[in-house]
Amino acid sequence: MNPSDEIDHLRRRIRAADEQYYNDGASDLTDAQYDELFVRLRALEAEHPELVTADSPTQTVGAPLPKGGMFPSHEHLTQMGSLESLRSADEVRAFLARAQKLLALADDTPIAWHCEPKLDGVSANLLYEDGVLVRGLSRGDGQRGEDLTRNLRTIRNLPQRLAGDGPFPARIEIRGEVIMSKRGFAALQRREETSSEGTFRNARNTVAGTLKLLDPRVVKRRPLDFLAFAVGHVDGIAFATHGELRAQLARWGFEVATPSELCTDIDGVLAFHDDLERRRDELPYELDGIVAKVDNVEWQQRLGRTARTPRWALAYKFAPRLGRTRVLRIGAQVGRTGAVTPVAHLEPVELAGVTVSNASLHNWALLRERDVREGDVVEVQRAGDVIPEVVRVFTEERGPDSRPAEPPQSCPACDGPLHLDGKFLYCSNIDCTAQLVGRIVHLAGRRAFDIEGLGPKQVEQLVAAGLVRSVEDVFALGDEKERLVALERWGTRSVNNLLTQIEARKSPPLARFLHGLGIRHVGETIARDLAQHFGTLERLRAATNAELLAVDGVGDEVAASVAEFFASAKNRATLGALAEAGVAPQAAERIDGGPLAGRVFVFTGGLKQMTRDEAKAQVERLGAKTTSGVSKKVTDVVAGEDAGSKLAKAEKLGLRILDEDAFVALLEQA
Ligand code: IVH
């Protein structure tokens, strides 16, 4: 293809993908494929500057707004840009070196780069007039966005008015990302299992879909958050640094993305990226990289922007955990609950350093709904430690030899009968060994009892040999040493290792113990919440329904499932047998939950609607702590009338400051 045709072709592909991505929330290209096309286009245009046009995707942002869209559109006061997206340390070095050179600072004064997470959601631009939210727009094509005000107003942590006493700018545009936390997304998925809200592919996609809903009441039930990271047009005030801007955003009541770090050299920026990528599973929301911004705002202005992106900020992406591959075969597997679920065997694909060759399809109804067939090209996602999932099918690439898969007629493990419960197919045979194997593998897993050497293969072998007939039998294996040593592929040394491991893991922290039990709806996060709330197994077992519901993150479904688990005679017997075998969870440090758990409040100045003691009692009832002195440990400062030095200090530390109205609103929402 000659360069001009190739450029044309690339532009058309990219524009089509942009349109789908910005207007429907998803395109038929993965991020990595999109970036590849983009990089190619940029390279060709660099070689042939005469072929660059003003409407090339390299020169524009976002996508044209849909014609006849559901929401009216509105002009941004200043353009909403995009960021140059980099994928390697060398590209970052080149970017930073270019900025250093362009600024031509005396004696090579180093540039301080303010690094923060790159949030994976949907960007929004909020206009506040005299401190009051008047409009919220999507990014749209960068010049105009869709008016999503009614939906954005439902977001809990998005201030309807700026906190503090002002004075406020006559007009200010606050920019940030609408996201859904991992916890919120998981809760929504759980809810979806029992309702008809449709299926949610991933958090970003769900946010995009949610913001386009026409009924704000439905939006309000979706756990959205807004995190602020920039301003657009501002009347009257100027910020000297990005750090100062972040502190002011926090004082106005916005949540800003953490962690952030001021880095004074390239190695610092690279280390921030690597460290966050390593820890990405521990963070409360999905990230797709980091953003590094020149801290000094005057320097930002001197560096300016290209048509599409600023020269003072970059995005350094993490390795993608979404990829394309082909489904070779669709099989069935039996889980620890007896659920018989479809599993896609894939052409191996590497996702951020892990080779994936199997992916879950959840249930047969979903398989049919998504219409995944053998031979299909699919997108696979690996999020954290979760089992990889098929998230979509590229139906347009389907060949004539693709074959739909049918659910099995009997249990693929024991050939026993199956029954349907809701969307799930279960094996009805309570002695089905596949379930026992699944339960033990789960119990021994890294995030539960963490017993090394008890993977699926070993457990299957132990169960097949009749050495283990129940979960508790694992802890009595010490009495079976001779028979163990006689097993194929085992020797004295590996048996000794295993027995030492098992002995050493008899007192797991309560959270891991609970997770290992495999109580329905109690995953790792809820297990941790329950452990922290109740402290000991005895207290959890004795909890009433109301006490369970008081735990942050526990709803009716989880509470019922926990109660049912401890009421079952079989489970009681198992717990008794485990205790007898010497298995005893360690008590957890108790942190009482509540909607304000983890926050520390300081009150200063006089309140009009309640006394200070009443205010303290209220926040404590909601799980927060209170203290009298302002320090870095404090999260919120409630400033009433004539607030004095504490307020000044809080401002200096960049703490969240609430006036009485904002405080009352917070209590009402909590
Ligand atoms: S600053 C001039 N900071 O990434 C651009 N953007 O590709 C100012 N994003 O549209 C944006 N996290 O939606 C900035 N910490 C962060 C961000 C961030 C996510 C998004 C944002 C922007 C896109 C750019």
C-alpha cells in the first residue's frame, strides 16, 4: 500500500473505533491494537508531513458527538485535551528529556514531575458558578460534550457546591474521571446475578453505559465515584503548582487520586510507574497507568500543547490485561459449589506477563447470551487474581466453522444428574468428588490457608486414593504418612514438606480462614470486612442478621448466606472437626465498620444546627473517629463559624474541609 492509502486506511479504522468508544463505551479494537494503529499513523505522518490534515485523529481528540444523541450538547469553556500515551521507559525518557530541553532551564534545574494514577473511567467536566455546580459534560470531541448534569449529580462524592467559605471563582471547570471502584463493581455484579439489569463487562464499560442512562434514579443506584485531577477555565485565581491545585480540590470537597508523588528525576517517575503497576491489585480502583505532570504551572504554560496533547503531561501505560485470542474448545468444569460452568479453552495469549489458556464463561445462560462459539475470536480479560474471563466476541470475524456449545446432560466429573438453580447448572450428587477437590483446592489457595503443594493435581490424587474424604481430612494426613509416600510421584521428602506446610498453616488469620471456608457470596473482601468487624469466629457465628447487616459491604444476600452457612448441621460438623484437628483462626484486630469508617474528624468553630458533642456522636455512630488536634492523620475538618487556627493549619495540610452545610449533607447521605 502506498503511504497515502495506508494513512487513509488507518485514519478510517481509528475514527470508527473512536466513535464506538466515545459514543457506545466500547470499540471493536483492544487498547493495544488501537495504540498500534495510532503509533503507525503518527510515524507515517512524521515521514510525510505533507499528508497531515487538521482532521487526522493525531490532531483531534475524542470523536464527533452522535447525531441526534439523547443528551443536548454544550461547549466546554476551554478545550478538553487528551494525553500522549507511552508504553516504554525509553519513550518516557525521551518525553521528559524533550520537556527539559524545551524549557531550557538555567543550569539544568531539574523539572519536578507530579505523578498520579491514570484512572480508567470516563472523563467529565464540571462547571461551578460561584461555588455551585451548574453543569456537567462528557468530553465529547474536546470542544463540546454531552450534557450529563442530571446523572453526574447523583454521584455521592461529587460536591453539589464547593466546600469551605469561599470566595469562589465566578466560574471554574473541574475535570476528573468518573469511575467505579472494584468493590462497587463486584457488588453490582452480585446484584446482577439476581436481577435483570443486564450484564456488565468491566468497570469502565459499565461507567460509560451508566452515564448514558436516561433515568437518573437508576444511575443513583450504581456505585459511581468522581475523582478530580485538573481544572479547565478558572476565573480570578491561579495555582502555582499541580500539588497546590490538588490540595485546593481536596479543600473544596473533591476526592483526588492517590497515591501521588512529586518526582525530581526520570528514575523517580519510572519507579512510581513500576511500583504502582506491581501494586495495582491492592488499589481500590482499576488503573491503566500513571500520569506525570510538570508540577510548576508556569512551566506547563511555557511548554504548551500540540494539537491533541499537552507537552507537559504524559500517560505511561501499564501492560494491558485485555487481549484477543481464539476459542479452541468449550468444555464444562465442576466447581466447589457443584456448579457446572462452561470454560473456554483458548489459544494461549499473554496478558501482562501471564499466559492464559483457559477463561471462565460463568454460566450457560450467559454463554448463550454472549453467543460465544468454538472457533470465535474473543477478547479475554485478566483482572488481578480473578480467573480470566471472556468479555466479548468479535462476531464480525466469525468463520463458517464456528460451533455453538451445548450444556452437558450429566455431570462431567461423576456422571451424576444435574439440576438448574437460577442461571446455574448444578451437579446433584453430594458425593461428587469434583466438588470436594474444588473445596480443598480453594481452602489451600494462596489467598486462604496458603498451603503450598496442594494444587488441583495433588488434591485429585489424594481424593482418588481415598486418603481425603472431607476438607478436615487434610489436617489428619499426618497419620497417613506411609500411604502418602507410596503414592505415585510422591517421595518421603515431598510428603514431609507437605505435612510441615499443613502443620504451619493451622492458624491462619481469621479473614483467610473465612475466605477458605467458601461461604457463598463471601469472597476475599467480604471475608476481611467480616473478620475486622467481628474479630473472632465465635462472635461471627453468634451474630444476628441485624449485626451482620451493620458491616460495611454486607447486604441481605451476604447476611443470609452467612447465617445459612453457620446454621447447617454439615458445616457445624466440619467446623467442629477442624477445631479438633487443631485448626484455629487467629483473632482479627477489630475495626468497626460504618459508612465513615477510616475517617478522622476535627471540629472547629461554632455549629448552628447542632452542638459539637452531637456532631461528634453522629460521626462516631457512622464509624468515624474524632480528635481535637489537626494533623496528617485527620481526614476531614468541619469548619463552623469563626473557625480559627485549626482551619488555617488544615488548609496548609490540604485536608478536606467541610462547612456546616456540606457536613449536614454528608450525614444525610451516609
Ligand atoms: S490530566 C490535558 N490526570 O486520561 C489532559 N487525566 O488520555 C489533562 N485521565 O481525558 C488530563 N487519569 O480522562 C489526567 N490523573 C489523571 C488522569 C487522566 C485519567 C484520563 C482523562 C483524560 C485521559 C487522557
